[in-house]
Amino acid sequence: MPVAASAIYFLNLRGDVLINRLYRDDVGGNMVDAFRMHIMQTKELGTCPVRQIGGCSFFYMRISNVYIVIVVSSNANVACAFKFVVEAVALFKSYFGGAFDEDAIRNNFVLIYELLDEIMDFGYPQNLSPEILKLYITQEGVRSPFSSKPSDRPVPNATLQVTGAVGWRREGLVYKKNEVFLDIVESVNLLMSSKGSVLRCDVTGKILMKCFLSGMPDLKLGLNDKIGLEKESQLKSRPTKSGKTIELDDVTFHQCVNLTRFNSEKTVSFVPPDGEFELMKYRITEGVNLPFRVLPTIKELGRTRMEVNVKVKSVFGAKMFALGVVIKIPVPKQTAKTSFQVTSGRAKYNAAIDCLVWKIRKFPGQTEPTLSAEVELISTMAEKKSWTRPPIQMEFQVPMFTASGLRVRFLKVWEKSGYNTVEWVRYITKAGSYEIRC
């Protein structure tokens, strides 16, 4: 469900209305008074960005010294409302030279009213792309003296942009060296029991691209996902080649991706924006390759001593390595003294977080470093409850490894001038929530 905003207000920190725009007649003109009385003049300001007063809901966000308040009278998509606010502020900053505050609003109120009429129609968000809106709202904003000087950029083809054909890319781009950088970045989320069984595991990933290509190129990306390979084998009337295939869940694309072509051919085809952007996001819940396995053994020897033994095994290939590995092993609060023996890296006791922190700068694949520690505790009469063991946490980054097994099969670039391109592909796996119960 879209936003369906009834009104939008811009207030300063005192609650004075700088600019407001009513899109529907289902709310009264005293909505801003309700916001001041029930939210701004109470201690609840800032505790929750969504409040319901009477039959209306208020979505508000503070940017610099300005509150932006959206009022809705029906059920609405809150995430969409805040996304609209963030993109609207970015649009205003592009007109005002990078500044958005009370002074910028007062100096540009005519321009803001004109923009508000374009970016929202009857309460429904419309196009908020600065590149497109600047084609037919050409009024210059009053720039802050501290803002950077605007760059002299060529004016793109207005007809092509306004129709929405390629609104995210301007024409006439020329590069001496045409390059495409593609990064697959994944975060592993794991919860493992003390016996080594996986309780919860998934991978969230995103494909980041940085394009420096001349003209208006058409790119085609092929991945080793199951649906795409099966569709390709049907179109080419040949069996699917052997190799690991994966199933992507919850896939979302950048607006440049041709969804019609993806639905019919299951290939990611797009005309990329210039520079850096996020092509797609995905999630995987089946067939996850865990980069590390942690085997902890913690023995409580009476009330004053503990023995901690932790073995960490890297499951990825021997030619690869992980960087910045940090293992946080929790210990009781009444820890008095610790002694360590590690086969790799360094370890120390951090009293601020009640953990033994084991750091390994470079962790090769197919190795099993271990940590052995003796922990001395202070015996107190007040500590009658048994110690509840928090999970062991890991942080790491593994280059050229994907926990999902996702691989780029091909990246084709076609442009009518027929220039040659250089493609760079990189894989990175990080720890999201990597926890092992002990």
C-alpha cells in the first residue's frame, strides 16, 4: 500500500510551520496543533517516529533543524513514507547546493512548493529523481555560501528522460577506459548450538556495481541461480551444464533492471547508471557453506575457576584466507584473572564487555587454531544465580568466497560503438550475526 499522505508539514524546532501542503481534504487544518501539543511539547519526542492521535497517524523525521511531518488518515506503508522523506530531502539538497535547514527552506519556499506538487500527487509519491526533475523545473535554488560549486554537466535529452526510458543515466558520457567493477558482498547469519547443530542460518547478499562506460550500454549478467540456468537450457534446447546451482530468495532489483525480460528469460539485463549503485539484493536459506566451524568446551571447576578451550576450523579452501577475524568468548562478570595459550593470533580479557577477545589478523583456509584459557573468578555471596552463558560471537571477512555459492557466469556489455570493456569481479563474505552457543 502506498503512502496516501493527507498533508505534509515542515516545522522548525519551535514548532512553527515553515511550509505545508495539503493533498487531501480528509484532515483538518489543526493537525499541526495536535503534533505540537501531543508530541513536540511532551517527553515522547524522538522516542518513536510514528504516533497515532485520534484518527490520524503522524510520521515525522528530524533533518538538521527541521521536522518533516507526514499526516495520514488511513492505513499506510510507513517504510514508504520515510523513504519518500529521505529521497525528497536528497532532491532538495541537489537544488539548494547540498544544504537543507530552516534558512534553506525560507530562501527557497517557492521552489519547494513547485517540487512538492511534482513529487506527490493526491498523496501518492511520484518521481523523485533529481536528474529528471531538473529537466522541466529549471529554477535555480538559493545556494548556501558553504555549499560546493555546481559542476557544469551537459543537459541530457529531455524527451528521453521524462518519458522514463532511461531516467537514471544521462547521455553523452565518454570515458578513455571503459571499465565495470562488480562486487558480490554477503553477510552470514548463524546460530549454532553447543553440540554443533545449526539452529538458524541464512545469507543476505547484494551485488554492487561501479560502471565507467561510454554511451548508452546494455549489460547482461548471468548467475548460477537454478531458475536462470533452467530457463537458459530451455531456450537453447540443450541440457544444463553440471555445477552447483543455488536458489535465490527475496530478490529485489535496482530500477534499471528490465523486469519484463527477467520474467521471460530469467536474465538480469539493464542499462546501468553512471558510477556506483546497488544492482540487486537477495537472501539464501538453503545450501549455505559456513566459512568457519567453532567447537567450544567450557568447564566450570567449582566457584572460582573455569577452563575454556575453543577450536576454530576454517572450512574454505587452503589457498584462501580470512582477514580481521575476532572471536569473542563470554566469561562471568566476576572474572579476576585470565591466562591464555593460543596457536595463532593474540588474545586478551576485555572487562568492559566481559569477554575473552581472540584476534587473528590473517586466517588461512583448512587450518584449526585453538585457544586454551584458565579463568579465575571472585567468589561472592551475592552471586547465587548460575551463570547464563551468552553465545560466542565472530567477526570476519573472507575475500573471494561466497557462503551461498553464488558465482558470476558472464557479464556481457554491448554498445553500438562496439568498444572493448574491462570487467572486474570480486567476492566478499562477512559475518552478520555469527553466534555459537557454549
